[in-house]
Amino acid sequence: MKPRIAVVVFPGSNCEQDVVHALRSEGADADYAWHGDADLGGADGVVLPGGFAHGDYLRTGAIARFSPVMDAVRALADDGKPVLGICNGFQILAEAHLVSGALIKNEGLRFLCVWTDITVEDTDTIATRACEKGQRLRIPINHYEGNYRADGQPRVAFRYVDNPNGAWENIAGVSNDAGNVVGLMPHPERASHELLGSADGRFILTSLIESCCVPSRT
Amino acid sequence: MTDTVPLYAALGLTSDEYERIDKTLGREPSHTELAMFSVMWSEHCSYKSSRTYLRELPTHAPWVVLGPGEGAGVVEVAPGVMVAFKMESHNHPSAVEPFQGAATGVGGIVRDILSLGARPIAVLDPLRFGPLSDERNRYLFDGVVRGIASYGNSLGLPTVGGEAIFDPAYSGNPLVNAMCVGVFEDLEVLRGRPRSSGDLAVLVGSKTGRDGIGGASILASQEFEEGAEAKRPSVQVGDPFTEKLLIEACLELKRDGLLTGMQDLGAAGITCALSETAASAGLGVDGDLDAVPLREAGMEPWEICMSESQERMLACVAPDRIDHVVRVCAKWGLDASVVARYAEGGRLVLNAHGTEVTDVPAQALADGPLYERPVLHADRSQLHALDPLDLRWPEPEETLMRLLASPSIASKEWVWRQYDHMVRLNTLVVPGSDAAVLRIPESRRGVAGQPGIALATDGPGRIGSLDPYIGGALAVCESARNVACLGARPLAITNCLNFGSPEKPEVMGDFAASIRGIRDACLAFGIPVTGGNVSFYNESPNGAVHPTAIVGMLGVLDDAYAHRPVRVRDGDVIVLLGETKPELGGSEALAVVHDTVAGRAPALDIDREVALVRVLCSGIGAYAHDLSDGGLGVALAEMCVSSRIGAHVALPPDVDPLWGLFGESTARAIVTSRPNEVEALLGCGLPGVVLGTARGARLQIDGVLDVSVADLARVYDDAIPALMER
């Protein structure tokens, strides 16, 4: 059975087509879900893709968290099902308090579209179950606000090898306590084929797809 | 406006033009009508000084679907795969307000592509500034890059190329050109006109405000003076979020078959869109300005007609489809307002508050005046008199390092790392090589045999200032070489012609010569010009900018994945194709070391250029790199730095290290190959010489210089960040 994955389109999302394409290439039944719909149609998992939801003219993600679809995302998360936020999706998850912390402007106060190496810190999440602990992944970032900050001790999923944006503790991605909601700044869909520079993002995409097929281990 | 200046003059019209309007209407124009004529007949909108010359350009080829005259050109790159592309300038707004000027420049060219019903897939930005040693130029450069990044990134459009070149000639008047490329998701090209009378003109997108009144049209049609900040209010403010919604909404309207035509609103706003769409269909239009959604109350009719508020499109819609159109736009949170209805009779009639405010022939607005400006071929004998070989030059190693540290040559990664160059997953060759390579979205699966495109921009301003004919021709040849170095076949060009005031005869002489250069090169390559833009009045108190004809080249690869590699392999033999002559005139080396642009332009040999491009496209050899700014020395250094490998080479005995390494003789490229394929490469029919081998970690040129690749890379990579992040 192909897992059904909903990729949410907010007004201003711009990576939804890339994510759907990459997930379908990995065998998932991925399709778009509109932010104004309060129903995810029984999807097995959901991705909040990158972009500039509602223009991000206010704090990133601050408006998107109030979109009707977010209730459905929260319900899915409460149900233990996989929720992945990539870049702007991570910012939205943080605003919605589905993961802890916040993303502020990059240390250099510039937008950065660069390749990064990240390490897998925790293999017990929906985005890392196909990875090995300590595994290095080459995946690009593309953001102005990716400088992670948190109080307390978030559950860290990924860290940068060379910190590009000043993120606290080199954190590139975190999960909720249960490990079924993951937010990360790097874009796995952009590292989904050697022809694009790396296929390492497939480890994260296949982790998500596998997690949609079986109950979360956590 | 003072009492002594008549209104038409304050609006930029001449007394002759005013009389012509008077005669056309058979009466004095109303205030609103005068305002409309002033923007439509501005240089920017009417091309009144350039049209006669533009007609000389070749525009036909079997693969041309749509030539100049619409939002953009369209070519068929493979059976059933159509690509739209065009370049435009936003020089003056960017000089006044770099962030918004550059941002809205991207927005405008994206809407040009969208107006045809194509999905924009890539942006390129050729830029020219004064030297970065000057704080003002750093401010402009930083603001322009941030503006492009802000707008393009937010739209989810990859910025995949362009140029950044620095020269005192652009101090006070930077050039900010933007090129957009789109693909059609179906086989329908929308035109900027309704299908028949009775169709509705529907304004979609942002509300209309007082921002940018006469912005592009007026700013771009006058010389630039000190105190330009006072013009800031006429620079438009961009809202990329709304533009993103506009893209998705317009493509959905097209998918649902709801449009009979579409036109973007740019310079001259509603006036331009209504008059051009009506005139193009041989119709008139009856409009109601009260139906235009406004940002603020109390706007005068002439302000509504002149406003250049961004993120607006005009959709031509059959009356029975309007409800559906409004529904689709509402889903994307956009206004869709019926502002007019196309009608027989050819008159553009607009009402406001129940009163008729304009009644003019739509065609008269769209057909601006046409001028045969006085032309003078400037005397450049003094410039040409300098022989750079007579000057004292430092050791070649020092010259090379200074060239690599020159911002025009140095790595532009600081620029393109601020641009999202990856989104949409089509970018196979990212910025930093001779050209960008994109697979077209339909060919995403990574299967061989799927077509791709290669994109490059070039505009050798220094050469243009010494010989505008050669400058124009070389813009075509260099960009052809650039895409061919990635294995792509040149297919068509767009251009942006950046010149000084057309009221100066010597500027018109340069302009005419540049056009001839472009024409001759295009004819030799057998490629058409499918559209472009003319930007005059690029002047500062120091005079006109270099005659800068910038070409945007579209190349095609039958198999996107079969592009040439961007790195040289260890052990490969390096061959120099083409002829190296004792030429240093107009070279980057002369500019960097002696701070001057002078001498004779390098000799042009268009037939040789065509032959070289043919060889490069044949796929012979492996890695290839074009020789242009900085000559062979810089090309070898760039090859080493980008490939992270050294090279051991020797110059031919009859070549002097100075002009051999830093001269910019045309029609040359380095091509590498496995040792056993060198014979084939040398037998390609072009002059060719084996320079040496790629290996080790140093660039060694026998008896001339010996530098570690790490040192080359440090200088090359750090130059711009060191200037911009201090």
C-alpha cells in the first residue's frame, strides 16, 4: 500500500511541487492539500513545505499557524502520525508549538542558499528512521530565518557540521518529544537526485514514507 | 511644476508631440488624456528613438513561435516544448532605490512571461555598478542583490545566472537588467488582446495606488541628475507575495480555459494595458475608472491611469466566464474587477464618476511618434591611440592575482548564494560556470534524451566603449560561446540595450553600431532576436555609461543530462582553441593595472566564432571554458579553482606572456580531453595548441608563474566578501 502524504499549500508556499515530485519519486502517494481546508482527507502523514507562507511579512509562520488546516495537522500529530516541516514548514511548526524553539534571522543577516553537511543525531524520529546515528547528509539550506533558538532541551534530530547561520548548538532540525513531528531547515527534496548535487535527502524522505506505513516506534 | 512650464512639457512631451496630440484629437486633450499620451509616448514605452534600428534585427527562424512585440519571445526548444524569455532594464529605479528598484525589476519581467500564459521557471540578472571602493556603489550593489533575492526567492523562482561587473563608467548610473524564462504547461500562447468585441477587461491582483506614478516611464526617459533621491516616490514598491498568488491564479485561469488574452501592467499601468490590448485587436474599449480597486480614496482619474502599482494583470475574458474568473481569483485572495469592455470603433473611452474623462483612438496611444535622431559616429582616435603594450606592466603573477581580486573577475558566489538558485529542482548547472543548465520540468525524471536549456548573459561594455559594433557583436558571440561550453546549441537571444541619451548624436551613433553588431552576429549564427528592451538616458554627471548591449542567450540541449562537465578531470590535456594575438586594448588587465579603458578593441572574426561554437556543440573533448575577461590567465585560474586541481602548462614559444595570458583575443576557448583524444580535438579545423595537463595542486606556467590553487582560490573567493562584509 502506498502511503498517502498530504503536502500543504499555503498562499506563498513555493516548494510544494518539489516535495510532491520527490515523494512520488520515492513511491509515495503524495498530493496537495489547501491551507484553507480543515480536513487532510485521511492522509497517513503531512508535510509543510518551504516558501513564504502569507509572504512572511510578519514573523515567519506567524500567520500560517492560524490557517484552518493547522487544526488537522495538530490532530494528526496528536494521533502520533508523521508530520514533517521543511524550512518555512519548520518555522510554522515552531510558531504552532508543535516543536519547540524559534527561528530568527541568520547571524550574517543575509539570505543563504548553500549546501550544508548535517549529522543525524537521533534515529528514533519519523524523518530519520532510515538513517544511522551520526550519519552525515549533504543537503542544501535556503533561508533568511534559520537561526534556531530554544529554551530548555529540545530533542535534536540534525546538527550542522559547519554552522552556516548561527543556530544554537548547531541545530538544523528538531522533533517533538514523541519523535513524530520533525522540523528541519535543510531541504531534503533538493537533495533527492545525484544530478541535483546529492541524493542524501532520500534518507529523510524514505524515513517519512516508511513512518507513514507503520506506527511510529516511539 | 512652475507657471512658466506648460503641463505637457512638465510631463515630458515636446511641443511637436503636443501638437500631434491636438491634431489627432481635433481638440485640446483633457488633463487625463495628456497624462496618458505622456506615458505612452515616453521613450520607455514607445521606443520612439530606437524602433527604426530595431527593425534591422533578424527575428525569424523556424523555431520562433512568437517574435518581438508581445510580452516576450517564444521559441520551440524541442517538439511540443515551448520556452518564453525576455530581458528588461530597471536601471533608474534601482539607482534611486536599489532594493525596491531591483525587486520590482524582477517582478516586471516575470509578469511579461506570465502574460503569455507561461510558467516562469528562472531569472537571470546582469548588473553593472561603479567600483566597490566607493561606499555609494557598495550600497547600490548590496541593495540590488538584496532586492533581487527578496523578490525572486519569495516567488519560488531560481535565479540561475547573470553578471556583476564594476567599472567607473557605471558610477551614478548602475545597470540592473533582469531576464526571465518560462515554459508552457500546455501548447497555448496567450496574446495581449481580446478575441472579440464584447470581451471584458478584468483587472486582477493588487489594488491601484499612488505609488510609482510615471515611475518606469518617466524615470527611464530622462537623464539622471544629482538629487535623484527626490524621485524616490516614483519608484514602485514590490509585493512578491501578491505576485506569487498572481502567477498561480493566472495559470489556473488559463488551465481552466477562461482567458481570451492577457497583458501585464507595467510601465504606464492601466493606460498601456487597455490601449495596447484594444489596439492590437483593432478594437476600442469602454472603461469605468470607478471600477478600479484603489488603495486610497480620492485618487484622480489621471492618477489611476498613470499608476504603476505592481502585481497587476489585465485579463481578457468572455462575458460568460467572468463569474468563474472571479471565483478562481478569490481562492487566491485576489481582486478581479471588470474595468472595461472591448468595443468596435477603436476609441478608448474612460468614465469616472459618471463623466467621460477620455475619448481617444486606442491606436494613437499605442503608436507613439517615431524619430530619426541625428546620428554621429564618435571620433575615438584618441582612445585608440594608446598601445597598451607600450606601458610598463608588473610580473605576470602579480597581474594575475590582481585580476582575480578584481570584483568583475572574482567569484560571484557572495551574490548567488543570496539567491535561491535551486527551487523547482531544474537547475543542473548552478551559477558560477559559463552558463546555467536547466532541465525543463517535463523532463524531471532523470531519463536520458530529455531536453534542457542553457542560459547566459553577456554585455562587454568596455569593448563597446572602444568599438560599439564589436561590443554588440561580441555580446552575441560570447553568450553563444558560454552556452556552447556547456554543450548547448545557441537558439535565440533577447537583449537589453543600455545607452546614454538618444538626444546626443554620438549616443545614437553608438546605438546604431551596436545594433548592427548584434544583427551581423545573429545572422552568422542563424539565430533570431525574439524580443528585448532599450534603456536610454543612462547618464550621470560624469557622462553616459559605456555603450552596453547585453544579450541573454537561450541555448538548447537535446539531452539535458548530457551537458559538458563543469570540472576538469585529473590528467586531462588542456587545449587552447582559437588564435591569440598581441591585443590588450579594452582588456580587464588594462583596466585593473592601469586604470584605463583604451586602445583598440580586439579584432572580431564572426565566422571563426561560429566555427568555434560549432566545435563546442559537437561534444568533442570534455570540459570547456570560454576565454573572455582576463584572457587565458584568468580562464586557467578559474578552471583550477572551480575544479580544485592544478595545471602544468607552457605557452607557445611565439606568444608573449603579457598578451598571451591577459589579452582578450576573441573566438577562443580552452577544451580538455583524455590524452588519446587530443588528436581529434586538434583536427577540429580551428587553430589549436596543446597547453599542458590538469594535475597537482598548483597552476604552473613554465617560466612565467607558479601559484598554489589554494592561493588562487583564496584571492578569487574572498575579494567580494572582503569588500562587502567589512
